[in-house]
Amino acid sequence: MSETATVPTAPLRARAEIDLGALRANVRALRARAKDAALMAVVKSDGYGHGALPCARAALAAGATWLGTATPEEALALRAAGLPGPILCWLWVPGGPWRQALEADLDVSLSGLWALREVVAAARETGRTARVQLKADTGLGRNGCQPADWPELVAEALRAEAEGLVRVTGLWSHFACADEPGHPSIAAQLDRFRQMLAYAEEQGVRPEVRHIANSPATLTLPETHFDLVRTGIAMYGISPSPELGTPADFGLRPAMTLSASLALVKHVPGGHGVSYGHHYVTPGETTLGLVPVGYADGIPRHASGTGPVLVDGKWRTVAGRVAMDQFVVDLGGDEPPVGAEAVLFGPGDRGEPTAEDWAQACGTIAYEIVTRIGTRVPRVYVNGEELG
Ligand SMILES: Cc1ncc(COP(=O)(O)O)c(C=O)c1O
């Protein structure tokens, strides 16, 4: 997990600059949209590649009141670093660190009886009351409890609550297609969620929070906000889908700028093969720039021949294959100095491509572009006043 802010002291091969000021402003914009609902900052997968700890701190400083992670280990690391307040983690397997989670006062998500039984055992061992959130599968078909199994899960949770072993702090679910405006599954999931909530509440569950909204739902479906919204991608300033709008349409600004220093600039004749497999051959005499990042740094190999890069004021395209540590751009005869900045993506306002441009070039989503940026790329934090 990325730690605290770093200030560059030497030229860097590559860097992912994280603008925590943008992240704070994004959180404020999302809070305004969420109105009375609280905001959970989703910082799983090392804050979608942005660094979980600095991003979690910045999000809390801007008014988020919950943190969310996939794995318990991610949540435990946040708590160990001293992050306060409720933290929900939702991706458990049998034999998981239930005890540690109870001791760290985490909220744990339960999708089935096996998980409830494991957490109850940990509560008996530790003498602590577990904060549990029951997750409903309202139609995503991934994690969560099926409607047919819900009465049994609710009943057993209430029995454990009556014994003081658990406290049901949340009832929740997750959308399948909130990023596809008008998709019929949205209304169907919302109906099912309301029914499953009503059932649990009739049985006597009194949750602190009921929640289903991710970023696209937070941005476009106010009727889904309930008590809490869980925002990941939008908090990092990226639109969940170009179909919904650009970041600017929602008052968001991408927080990550990925750049590298050209490691070589050289003249080559026409007909010169470039990179493994010679999938690019120079069409005439030209200059080539060597960008010292590759798939080990999270640059998708699918960007071979397609990924856009801003060098010397112009968009260039990855020439030939992306290799493990480097790729090449055809500079078309331009001669920027070695060491010149190559910007792969950023907010876009200096003319650079965005993570969304990379997603389209690679046939994927911007979530994957930022989250994959590898640990070998240092994160450099700017505008992180609250980091002290
Ligand atoms: C359960 C859950 N909630 C919320 C989120 C945040 O989603 P988004 O990044 O679209 O806001 C995720 C991320 O995939 C998730 O798995």
C-alpha cells in the first residue's frame, strides 16, 4: 500500500502524480450530489492505484465519513495506519481474519450463513460484538445473499444480535448496470432491494445504513442514495462510463497524471522495425523516442500500436509492441531532448490524453487503466495539505 507523500528530489524514470486537491474537490462535489446521504470513500486496490492511505485521508478531510475496501487485509491496513471511523470490507473467504477485524472494529459484510457463523465464533472468542452488514444479491449475481436465502440469514443474524454477538449495522447491495442509463435491471434491483430491506426491518433489523449506490448511481440516480453512497472511480475524478458524461460534466477532475522521461531520442532510417515482432516499421526516415515504462508498470500490452502519449506538444502513438519495461513512440522527425516529458494520461487540460483515452485505445475501462499502474511507478502526491 502506498504510504505518505513523496516529493521528487531526482529525475524520475516515471511517476504517477496524484493531485489530492482534485480528490478532495471531487469528494466535495460527490457529497453535494449525495445530499443527505453519507459518503463512503472506496479505497480498495490501493485506492484504484492512487494510494489507499493518502487518498483515504484526503477523502475524510473532505467530508467522507466511511471507508470501504474489498479485502479485510486492505481494511486492516487502513486501521493500522490510524484511520478513524467506520470501515467496511466485503470480500471474505472461509478462515479469514475475523478476529483481527473485530479487534480493529471493522464492519464486515456477510453474504451467507457460513460467514455469519465464522464471525459469531470470532465474537465468542474475543468477547467483542461484531459489526456486520448483510449483503443482498438483488440481481448482480455476484456476491450477496439470494432472496430465497435472505429470511434464514436475517433470522440467524437477529439471534446472534440478541445474544450480543453481532450488531447488524448495515443492509446493502450492489448494482450490475448503473452505468447504462435506462437499463431495466436498475429498476428491478432497486425494487428487490426495497423488498429485502422491508423484510429485514419487519423482522427487527435496525441498520445504521442502507446502501446500494456506486459512482454511476451516485451521479445519475438520486433515488438510489438511501443513507450512504459508495464512490470509487468518481472520487478519483474519472467518469464511470463515457456514455454517462465526461468528468467535467459532473464537476470532477482526474487525480492521476502518469508521465515518464524519454530515455532515448534517435534518428532512424525508413524501413526500420520497432520493438518485439517488428509490428511497426518506420514509414520513412524519422526520430524515435523511448518511453521507459512497460507492462510491468501496468501499461497494457493491448496498447501496442494504439496508446496515445503527449510528447513535445503533440499526441504520439505507441509504435509496435509494449514490452515489459519500455515502449517506443515515433516522433516523426521532431527532436525533443532526451529526458523530455512523455505524458501518458492526466486530466487532459494540458492537451494530454486521459485515462479514458487509454481505455478506448486498449478496449477496456478507465478503472482498469489507473488501477493497474504498478508498484514500480512512484506515486508523487501534490496538494496534500492535510497530510501534514
Ligand atoms: C461493492 C462495491 N461498492 C462500490 C464500489 C465502487 O464502485 P465505483 O468505482 O463504480 O464507484 C465497488 C467497486 O467496484 C464495489 O465492488
